[in-house]
Amino acid sequence: MFASDLEDLGLTAEESRVYLALLELGSSYVSAIAKKAGIHRVSCYHTLDNLIKKGLISSFTKNKMKFFAIESPQILVNKVEERFEKAQKLLPELLSITNTLTYKPKIQYYEGLEGIKNIFEDSLTTDKEVLGYTNLAQLPNVITEEYTRDYAKRKIQQGIKTRMLSPLSEEALDYLEKYYPKGFDRNLVEILFVNPKEYMFEYEINIYENKVSLVSLNPDELMGMIIESPVYAKTQRAVFKLAWLGATSFVAR
């Protein structure tokens, strides 16, 4: 047995060394224990007192000299089990405190091509509708065509519905035909095109579950983030629905 094993059970490094020394000696006086443990005699006295308070050793007087004796190692095991039981009882309360803090947003930053891919991959973890803003003409500038086709294919296979707003352009109009699988269910993708002079989006923003992801569509700044916050996602979802309603009215005219 090593002192580090006892440290894992809650003893300090010095307490572990003294405990092991006394375990081998059975009972002895402080000088012998200190020598066996390899520590200073004065420090050993202090450590022995701590072990007595913890109930792991005891003391007695013999021939006017103070001796220390090891108690059953089972006591050490029992104390560890008691701490475990207390921790188990505290767990529900600790979790309830954690739950009160769930409103605090979690923000993850990503950089580079692989980081951008990680952001898109996260959107595939939902089984609900994805809402957002993008620029379909600029999107291929920050992600490879091969990945774009694979991402679109898996999104369709998983039945994830998407509603997006994008600036109008020839490239944007051809986007679905170029990157989505042939014969895909058109009900899964809705895109409303807006005036590029007024609404030139330079970020793709996706809203799903309790998350909002942002990806720069500028190839000179390959970066993005995922904000996980029920409050923020709810707000962004409401803003999108308002924008979608406005865009729908424009198309209807």
C-alpha cells in the first residue's frame, strides 16, 4: 500500500505516512513513529493528534511515556462509507441548486474549417425544426462542396425541417439543386429570398432546440459560436418568426 492510496480516502500526505508507519509498528512512541514515517518529531505530534480526532488511532500511557496505537483499519473504511452516504443524501439538493442556474448561457467558440463543421454537425442533433438566416451564395466560400452535400443529405435523411431567409441571387436560386439530393422532400426545406441590397447577411444563424449558432460567411474569418440558452433561443425564434412573416408578406405582394 502507498501513502497516495490513503490520500484518496481523505487523509493528508503526512497523515497517510504516519498512519502507515503506525500500522506497521502496531503501537509505539512518537520518536519511533516519526522516524518510521520520515517526518519531524514535532510535526508528528500534531499529525498524531489529528488522527486521534478522526478516530483512526488511540493513545495510552505506559511507564510514564505516551504511546500511540492503531485502531482497526475497518474504521477508516467505515468513515469513507459514511462520507459517501452523506454525499448521496446531498446530491438531490446540489442538483436542485444547479437547476436554478440553467438560465446561464453556455457559449462555445470555434475556429477554422473543422470548427465550422462542428457547428453544423451540432445542428444535426435536433429532431425539431431549424430556423435561421444565411447567404446561400456565400456559404460555399467557408465550407467545402463535398461537406455541404453530405450535410444536406444527412439533414434530409433525418427528416429535419429547415426554414431559412437568404439574400436573392442566381447562386442562391441554384443552391438546392446543386447541393441537395435529387428527389428530396421539398416539404423539409423552405427558403424565402429577400432583397440583397437591404438584407445582405454575412453570417449564417441557426436556431434549434435551446441553441443559437452563428457562423461567419467571410472566408477571411473562419469562426463561429454556439450559444446555449433557453431564453436567448426563445427570443431569437420570436424575432425570426417576425422576419419570416414580413418576408412572406413581401413575397405575397
